[in-house]
Amino acid sequence: MKIKQANSYALHALMYMVRHVTQLPVTVHAIAKAEGIPYRQLIKIFQTLSEAGIVKSVPDGQPGYFFAKPPSKISLFELIELIEGEPIFRECFMNHCDCKTSSEQCQIYALWKQATASVAKKLSEITLENISWGHPEHRF
């Protein structure tokens, strides 16, 4: 499984917003500059986040974003799947073969389902709010 770099950009941008919540709304330009994230990529990411109801732009055409959903309600799993644009765990990582078996028939598939379910559960328990303060600020 490989996660897009856009996930790192999205996560760092949102962690920036959590750490600077008293200064919201904030512009994409300000976040891009502060975090060293390419501005054009961050614009696209914020469009996705806005469409999903994670962030909201300031009304009346003013520049800037604030949270549409509390950071305590945004899970890492939700964020990753949103930015990826598809489920991060497929039914079976050996999907290139045509075995058409179930997890009851294939030990590899059974182990894959168990492992990915465990990772998905853990990522679902981690919220944007509780991860933001334990991660050092840095620039890309």
C-alpha cells in the first residue's frame, strides 16, 4: 500500500489549522507558505476537503478557511481515504490473480483481512485533534 504525498500535505495543513485555531480563518496561501507545501496542490486538496465537509470557506467571497467539522470528529482513516479517492485496503492484495476464493478458503486472504481491519480500526481511532499536538512542526 502506498499513500499519495497529497495525504501528507492535507494532514500537515489541517494540523496547522488545529494548532492555530484561534487565528482561523486562514488562507491556503498562508498555510502553504508556513508549511512549505506547493500552493497549487494545496488549493486542490482544500477543494476536496471543502466538498467533503471537512473545511468551509469564509462566506461572502473573503479568502480563508475554517473547520466545518470539529477536528475531534475527523479520523485519520477518513482523511486518508478522502484524499486517496478510494478505499485504502482492497479486498485482497493479490487481486492480480483470478483465484475467486474467500477468506475462508485462502489463508493469505484471511490474514490480509485481519491485518487491514486492525490498521483501519486504529486509524479510525486517531483524530486530527489528538494527533496535531504530538507531531513536530516542520516544512516540506
